Amino acid sequence: MHRDMEALSAAGVPVTALRGAQGGWQLEKGWRTQVPGLDASELRALLMAQPRALSEPRLAAAAERALGKLMASLPGNMREQAVAMRERLHVDANDWRPVSEDLSMLPAVQDAVARDCRLSFDYTRADGERGPRVVDPLGLVVKGMTWYLVARTPRGMRTYRVSRMRAVTPLAVSFQRPARFDLARHWKRSVSELEAQRRRYDATLLLSPQASESLIRWCVATPAATAVPKDAPVGWTAMRVDFESEEQALFLTLGLGARVRVMAPAALRDRVAAELRVMSYAAHG
């Protein structure tokens, strides 16, 4: 205890010893820790990243406690500003479309990443194949509301979606991180390579204003060089749409119903027509 008090005193915390039978240690009345160099703009930026943005309850609770301690250490006038800022910002982590991300394994993964210890877990791939993994966890990446683990394996660098991990166990075996490993640079390179490998499906659609507005929420759409047919309804536009696959193009086009016409390719137009004939036959028995 004496060593701890001496360390606090050396760090500038005003603690004094009170001698005698009723003695002890006393902290100077009204003293608060200070956050050096934190200006108003930095405080606003920090509070914009509210703990409520975390979708995992335990992480959000821990972050909320940490933010509370930070706010308690602020000078009076800055603390009042912080309180006012928080009252004027609300973060709703739930998307309009529910996202089923199970982050129950995230704390264990974070622990392994922080301590540079090897990690064991069961993993289910996107195609449903499941199997055990033992990796060197190098870092965590959040893309949107999805968490990924970047890890080194005997077969090279791999990326794992945390929500697909089960039975996560940090092992009592440490590892040496690769020299000069840069997580942000690695992720940027991986994303670029993935985008280059993904098969794309381009289509030219004639869309009503409402359909155009809906479609750009799902895909990359730009004005097409193709001229709008003269018989097109007023306000309709020709858009070049970048779909992930022909199946996605078919699904979304059918969903837009009478608010869309397929201009190209002919194969997509034929598939849409075939689906409509089947639907019409089913509806009329």
C-alpha cells in the first residue's frame, strides 16, 4: 500500500499521509484527474463515437463505463459541454433491415488479440462447411456492423467473420507478430483483391423515379448511355446497374414489378419474362 501511495504521489496525485492512531491517507479535497490537451473539437469527435454504436451489449456496457470515467475527469465547463452533446445525439445501432450478427464470441476474440495468444475455434464458412481452426489473431476489423478477425494460419493470412465463430478459446500459447504488420494496409489490400475477384453482372434497366430511388440502396447504378425509348412513361430513366450476379438482378428486377423494364441483356429480359409466365400460370391455376 505504501508503495502504491508513493507511486501516486510521484505521478502528481495529491495524496498525503495522516499519522497517528486515526491516521491514514488523504486525497486533496476537490481534486480531479485532468485530460491534457483535449479541446472542444476533439471532445465532440470523441462523443460522436458513442458506446451505443456497439451492437454487442457487454462491449457497449464496458465502453459506457469508460466514457463515464472520462467525463468525470473533465474540468467542470468541459464536462457540461460533454453532457449537452450527449443529450443532443442518439445512436440507434439497429438497421432498418435486421442484421443477425451473433457477437457472443467477440470478447474472447478481443482477449486473444490483445494478449497475442493463439486462438482455437470452430468456424462455419459461407457455404456451410464447418471445421476447427487454430490461428494467430492479428487484429479485428469492423466493416459496417460486421466484425472480422484477421489471422495468420499455416496456409497464410485469412479473414474470419466473428458471427460464424463458435467455441472460441484463447490458448496458453503466445506468438510473435509479423514484423511491420499494418492491419489497415492489409485490410485495404484484401478488400481490393476481393472486389477484383468478384463476378459482376451489368444490366441496363428503364426505371420509374420510385424504382430508381429504391434500387440505388442495393446496387451501384449510374445513368446509362442508352437513349430512353420514346414510348417510355414521363420521368423514367435508363440506368446501368452493377449487380453481384444474374440471380440478384433477376430477384431485384422482379421485385420492382411494373416500375421497371429490362433493356439489356436479352438473357435477363427472357428470364424475367419466363418467371412472369410461371407466376401468371400459378395465379390462375
